[in-house]
Amino acid sequence: MIPGPVEMSSTVLQANSTPATAHTDPLFVEAFGQVIEMLRTVVGTTSAQPFVIAGSGTLGWDQTAANLVEAGERVLVLSNGYFGEGLADCMEAYGAQVTRLRAAPGHRQALAEVAAALRAHKYKIVTISQVDTSTGVLADVRGVAELVREHSPDTLVVVDGVCATAAERLYFDSWGVDVVITASQKALGSPPGISVVVASQKALGVLEARATPVPAYYVSWKRWLPIMKSYEARAVKYFATPCVQAIFALNTSLKEMLPAGMEPVFAAHERTAARVRAAVAAWGLETVAAEPELCSNAMTAVWLPANIQAADLLPKLKARGIVAAGGILAGHAHRYFRLGHMGISATSDNGYVDTMLKAATEALDECGHSAAGRSTPPRL
């Protein structure tokens, strides 16, 4: 129950264990084409281009920076934690002149701060981590995108959605997002191994208008775009071997997710997250996210009592069959722990969240924090 990789359905696991299959096999070609189409539904777009490439979520940072930034161009990074800082580092590695607008742990940038930054300089890109996995803080993607349209309409809005896509509401077209970066192993509900990036036609136009070549080989969209278009047209085209079994698994997960569209999926994550937050309150603890509107629906980071450290709690959770995560914020890592509740843990009545909350109550009690006598909130 960490914030990814997540638990998967048995059918997704079966799809991941199919026999060796060529990337030219008609069954795979059809599955890959369907994945590209379904990903548009997940993020709420009809026209943007998904790129589905073997790699981790971090590879999406490289895809975005390599294809859309040229040396010396300004990038504004809204950093709410560890992963915001990592994205800024990646942009700098490709020559961007990065301004980091940081929020204190548990907080996000006020929109007035963002507006002031946009008035101060012209930026090629503004990046937002919709949920920074290190803190569980939910960013205001819609609000930031509206500010960009108002103050700097040529600027690209890039959303790191690795810990958010398919759990948090995001409406790519109507909100005016240009890039979503995500990965297969979180709320998309399949094994690690697929970097997913969805790029608007505006972003692809920026790529075509580059004055300098893309400073990368494997992540160059100029090489991958013909591949994506070909597979979506149910034809084979080769640049690099796709991760066949992982794409079969993602195809299965998306088909299980999307029969009624994304609204029920978002609502299920919201209900589950509310229950987890109610349990945290019943334990007498506080979330790292400082206000209710800052709390993610995909995961929850929880401050520990002063007399308990993450290293005390996590083994006791594991002894009860729950793998949770410690903190990763520098200077604060020992002070909190993180629980994931996305994918089928949130959308299916499988008891995973019940087991997690019961184990956490018992583990906290064993650590000396009297949570065991507190009632576990009913299902919402």
C-alpha cells in the first residue's frame, strides 16, 4: 500500500504473464492501438498525442525537456517536494534556465505568487506536479493553467501526473494543459515499465518549430511520433522494441477502468481518500498536506507523533502484511509515513484499505500511540 507500484487485478497480472509475443503480432498491434486511444479518455482529450514508451515515469521528464526546451530558455517549476525538485534538475540538464517557485512542506503555491512569477518573466514552460508523491499535496492545475492563459498564453503547461493520473480529476482539453507526464504503475493500475506522456498539438508545434535539433536519441518524439501514429492505425512500424507484456497489462487495466468513463473512477478515489483521512483524524494525527483542499485522493502522507519515527512504525506494518512507505523529504523523512490508495485499492471492494487502516491502528498502538481504541470510520 505504498504510493506505487500498486496492487493489480488478477486479470492484469495474467495479461502481464502472456507467452513471448512479437511486437508485430496482430494481437499486440491491436492492443497497443487501443492503449493509445484509451489514454486520451483517461486524461480528457480528443486531439492530444500519447507517447507510450518503455521506461519509468522519470523518463517522461526527459521526454518533455529534450523535445520542448532549448538551451537558455526559461522554465518555471512549481515545486511542492522531492519530485518537483527532480523535474527542475532534469530541465536544467537539458539547458533550461529554471526558476523554482517552492512551497513549504505540506503547502502549495498561492495563485498570486504564480501570477507574479508569470508577470516577471516570459517562460517557455510552467511545470506542476499534480501530486508530489513525497508529500501528498495536490496542486491546483486548473487554476495555474488559467493564469498561464491569462498572462502568458504561449507558455506550455506541463503536468507531472505520475502520482495523479486516473486518480485526480484532470481535464486536459478544457483546462488548457499541454503535456501530462505519467506512468503505468500507479493509478493506471498495471506493472512498472511504461512511460506515458500525452502532448497537445500546441506542444507538437513547438517541437516542429525548434531552432536546434532534439538533443537526445531514444526520447526524441520525432522518432516516436510515426510509431504511435502507425500503431494507432493498426499497422506496425519500428524504432525500438515496445514492452509487449507491459502494454498487454496496461490495455487490460484501462479496459477494466473505463466502461463508464472516468467520472466514477475519480469519485471512487475521492470516497476512499476521505475515509483514509477520517482514519488519520481518528488516530489523532495530521496529514502532511496542511489543509483539506491540499490532500491528494491517490495517497496520504501522515505526520507521526514526536516519539515515533517511520523506522519504528514500518516494520510493524509489514508484520501485519502491509507495506507502506516512509518519508523522503530531506530533513523530515523520519517524521512521517505514506499510504497509497489508488487503482483497484480505491475502486474495488477488495478490503485492501480496510486491512491497511486496521494494521496502521494496531501498529501505532504497538509503538505507544493509543490509536487502537479509536473507531475506524465507516465506508463512505
